[in-house]
Amino acid sequence: MNDRSSFGSKFGIIAAVGGSVVGLGNIWRFPYIAGENGGGAFILIYFLISLTIAVPIMLSEFSIGRRAMCNARRAFPKVSPGTKWGFIGYLGIATAFTIISFYSVIAGWSMEFFFKAVANGFSEQTPEQITSEFNAFTSDGWAPLIWTLVFVLTTAFVVKAGIEKGIERYSKIFMPTLGLIIIGLGIHSLTLPGAGEGLDFLLTPDFSKVTAKTFIQALGQSFFSLSLGMGTMITYGSYIKKKENMFKVAGTVAVADIAVAIISGIMIFPAVFSFGISPTQGPELVFITLPSIFSMMPGGYIISVVFFFLLFLAAITSSISIFEVLVSYVSEEMRMSRRKAVLLTTLAISFTGTLCVFSLTPDSAIAIGGQNLFDLCNLVSSDYMLPIGGLFIVIFTGWSMKKQVLYNELTSDGRFGTKLFKAFYLLVRFVIPVIISILFLSILGFI
Ligand code: TRP
């Protein structure tokens, strides 16, 4: 397909891929998962997993995508014709759906909180008041639904505009803005009274709490945060031109992703300790902790407005990438125009998003085995679907793709990273599949 769209510039690629990886995963999910898993030790494990497992998987996804030059479902049979690996693509489509359904709900919360911040709604509120208002809002059904739908439509608007004129153009504006805001907020947090205790929690490892589950959660978080295991990077890889250095792209965005996660932790944990909020609070951590600081500090008004805008930006550049996986699949496989594919995807996501919103209302029946659909999507996607998808992707790369084809694609025909190839190949063929399998066997109780 010679007329396939691609990213226009190096900075554009970094902005779009960076936009995908940096998202609610870093600012909303990382702090609470780190908090639930004891802080420092989890972060160390997360760091190691990101560099040794996640980055090679990102490179694998890029290679598959750029080689195939098509959507994430068709890519597998196209790269290895006549094999049975096509199911990985379907798993990816299912995962994309699962993630975007609850992701849009949280993104919707960030929009509600943005407007609340603009209306000065947090001033003079105690953490208890903020908590109860948050709970009342999220369990209301209709109000969060409106925001979820507004968010889905906004995402659809950007995706409809296409790769270079939509995704790349908006990411180039949004990402640097987000970087500046988050660094500013992080520095500010270091001046809070709880800063020492917060940093201590984040940076001092306590290995007594580490179990196999800690590793799985670190693995899932790393995949979620780096947008891996379901074909986002296959899809984006298909828009990367042959002359670009994919090692550089993967390295840069991985470092940026980890940095944003750590800065988010620095932003949140000092406040957690100064207000006596529990670090194991769960998904509402960011939505409760930060307004609590904002309500009391000088300049809190402007900072709260800026922060929730940041959260919205981070969310939209990521949801765009999940949406794009679905749209490229629908448009290429069902032979529809991009416009129609966006419409169909939007309708489907609006439906599943609505189910997630209403699963949070009191006594909702939208639950499976006692877990509401929202929590279930969040948990199952990161702890199971992404790592399983990632496992299949590395096995495919290491064992089904021809070595020479992989080498040529990954190194751009021997131009970049040729010395790293051997290590990469060893990791994807043996080390990573073995580690992920052991982790799964151990949480399933076989080891
Ligand atoms: N990485 C994004 C975040 O941190 C979310 C995301 C985008 C994602 N694309 C993905 C997660 C693909 C898993 C798979 O918020």
C-alpha cells in the first residue's frame, strides 16, 4: 500500500508515540498501584521490567507493524503467511475495547473535575467532603455518562482527522504542554510538609511485601503504561517510515514514560502523607488527594485548573491511540472509509462505556462474579489480557518471524542498533517468554 499515511517528522513520531504511552496510566494508575504494592520496592521492579521486558516488546511491535504496513489484526498473517497467529490480532481488538471502555470513563471524570476546578469547586473543602462528593458523582450514572460521551466524541474528532493532520498535529501541541505542567507541579509538591515522608515511601524499597503478585502487577502496569500487548505499537509502527531509528523512538518514550510516572508519584505522595490519606486508597487516589492540596494552598485555584486540564490532555492523546487500533482495523478489514469506521467505532465504544459508567451506580447489576464491570475491565485488561498479548507477540517475533526479516526491519536494513540485535533476539526468544510464563504459572498456583 504505497499511499498509506505516515507520521511526517521525527518529533511528530515521538510526540504521537509519547502521547500514547503517557496517559492516565502514569498519572492516575501508577501512583495508586505503587501505593497498594508498598511503594519503593514495587517501583524498582517496575523499572527493571520496563527496561528488560517492555522495551523489547515495544521494538517487536514496531517491527511487526512497520513490516506489515497494515492494521494490528492483519499484521500477523501478513508477516508470517500460512501460520495460525492471526488470533493475536483478535485478542488485541478485544483488549482495545476493554481498555477504552473504562478509560473513557476516567477521562470523563477528569473533565468534570476540570470544570469543577474552574468554578472554584474545591476551595475550603476538607478531604472528607471531597471524597464524598467524588463518590456521589461517580455513582450518579447520568453526569459521568455525559462526560464519558463528550470524551469519546472528542477522541473521535481527532482520529477522524487522520494520522498527520489529526494525531500527530495535536500530539505535537499537547505533549510539550503536558511535560511543562507536570514538572511544575512536581517541584511544587516537594515544598509541601509531607514531602520527606512521601519521597521515602516512593524511593525506599521494602522487600518484605514483594510477592509474585507484585511482579504481575508491575508487569501489567508497565504494559498498560507503555501501551503494549494489544497492537497499539503495531498500528503506530505501520505509520513509521523505513528511514527512522526505532531504537531511538522506543528508548526516548520509555524514559519519558517512566519519568512522568515517577514525577506523578512525587506530585501525589507528599500530599497523601500531609493529609493522612491512605496510600492504598485505590483508583480514586488522584481525584481525592490532589483536590485536597489544591483547596488549601496559595495559588491552588490556578494549579487545580491546570492539573485537570493536564489529566485530560494525557488521557486524550492515549485514547486516540487505542481508538486508532480499532479504526484501522474496521476501515481496512471491513473496507470502509475512515469516516464510517470512526462512526462505527464511536457507537460501539459509547455503548460499552455506558455499561461501565452504570456499573458504578449503587446496586448495579452490571457485574460479573461480584465485581462491577468498570473494575473488572481495569483489572482483567492489565493483569491478564496485556501480558498474555505481550507473551504471544514476543513468541511470534522470536519464533515465527524469520530472523533475517526481523533484523532488516528492526535495524532499518543494518543502519541502526545492529550491535543490540543479538541481545534483543535472546530476550524475545527465551528470556521474556520464560519470565512471563513463570509469573503466570505462579499466580495461578502451579509454582
Ligand atoms: N498507555 C496509556 C496510558 O498510560 C494507555 C494506553 C494507550 C494503552 N494505548 C494503550 C494501554 C494500549 C494498553 C494498551 O494511559
